[in-house]
Amino acid sequence: MTQFKAKNHGPVLAITNYADQPLAGLADVALVIEKGQEQSVAQTRSFASMYVAATAFAVLASANETLLEQMGKLPEIGRDLIAQYETSAREVGENLQFDRFYFLGSGILYGLACEVNLKMKEITLTHSEPFHFLEFRHGPISMVTESAAIVGLVSEKNSSFEQAVLNEMQALGGHILSLGEAETIVAFVSGLPEVIRAVLYLPILQLVACYRSIAKGLNPDRPKNLTAVVVLEDEQEVPR
């Protein structure tokens, strides 16, 4: 960031949870979400809060007031979603017969598949990998067994193709957990456009990882070998 500013490439916006950290001070504009600050080493609320903030910033840039107003419904929808599906998340998380998890997502949802995959690795020490839906039908399909859990972040546009992949994995013996707006095991039924509701994929899958960590006798707040920041050779702290 320092080199970027020194060369006058343009203004810098920082999205962060901590106003008193160097990153916020270096930015021209700092969007700080203090309620996203973590007590846990594993980043869950911080990631979700910054994801929503980045989405809101994009909506503001588009000058779409309708989308911005609709985003105000996310907290209530999220609370209802957790209340409805927490038991299901616990059942999946506590099922230690699963020895591997595969998270499938395409388009804008692939990044979220990578994030929930990371949480599963970090706090449960379970083998897990993210893939694009159709990519999984090639080589990775050979890894599907009765002890595999395949989690599908189902999109609106490609739901028929994505559901076909999940059906195929189920026929091979894999356990399926699908999430999406409708006609999925975890159904948001939010009524919101896909571009602003993607954060809703996170809480249930974070709960799955949390309950699995506890079931394995681990501490989900203190993952093995992890620290909240990474210290580089010049001793500058960089957030994980």
C-alpha cells in the first residue's frame, strides 16, 4: 500500500475491523466495522462483516438505492436462518463418521467456498477442499465415498446444473448439504437479489465447523499452530 500511494496510483480504501491499526492509518478512507472484531483466532465474524461492507460499498458505487435498502434486511434474515438450521448444522458437525469435506461453489460463490473450506481446516483439523461445481465432476469425483460430505453453495442462475452434480455425488454415496435461496436443504427464502445475499451462506457452515471442532475435543477459538497475525521478516504484522 505504501508503494502504491508513493507512486500516486490513486486513493486507497481500507475495509477493516480495527481503526487503531496501521492499515487504517495508511488508507485515504477507512471503512471500520468495530462489531466485527474477533475474540477468536479463527476469523468468522470479521470476515462476514467485511464481506457485507465490501458488498455495500459496491452497491453505493452503483448508486442502487433499492439494493442498499434491501441489504438492511440481512440481519433479521440471518438470525432467522440460524434459529431454523442450527440443529441441522450441529448434526452434520458432530457426525465424526465424515472424514473429509468438499465445498462446491461457482462464480462469486467460489470465494465463499474457499473461505468455509479454510474454516473447516483451521478449527476442525479435517481434510477439506474447495472446487468449482463442474470441476468436481472430473478427477475429484474419485474421492467421493460414504465418509465424504459434499457441501454445495447453490447459485440462482446455474442451480439446475449444480444440483445435478450434487445428485451424482449422492448416488456415489456422498453425504450432501446444499445451501441456496430455495429448493435446497438449507433454504434462505430471503427474497433478496443474489448479489447482496451471499453472506447468508456463511453462518450455518461456520456453525458446522464449530460443532465439529467441539465434538473432536478441540477449541474452535484457538486452532492449532495459528496466530491472529502473520509476522514477516521485517517484523511488520500482517492480518491473516
